[in-house]
Amino acid sequence: MLASLRAEPADVVIFGHSHLPHNEVVDGVRWFNPASAGPRRFDYPVAVGIIDRDGARHVALDTRSAAALERRMNQLSL
């Protein structure tokens, strides 16, 4: 993945499948996983990711997900 970015630079990389929220800037590139708005899996948050002019953020879709969003944020190794 990093070799591809060196060949064709990007400002944002959006990825998924893990359902884990991620919002991190590494070497000027934002790595963003919007999480999952579907049925709850394990103790993962039910949330949506939003990228707009003001930046990038996640919004929990229920009360239980607010704490899970904080606990599960940026757990992936890049």
C-alpha cells in the first residue's frame, strides 16, 4: 500500500472491512475507516465516519457506541 502511495500520492486513504474506526494522519496522508453503521458486531461501535471541509470525524449512532468509539479508535497498525 505505501509503495502505491509513493507512486501515486493521495491525501486520503479510505479503507474498511475491519469495522474498526480509524482516523489518523501519517506523513501527510489521512487514513480513514468509517467504522460500521450496520448491526453491532462484538463490542465495536455502531457509527458513521464523515469527511468534510472541517476535517474527519466519527459519530456514534447510539449511546453504547460512544464509549466503544473512543476505546476502539485507531487500533489498526499502519
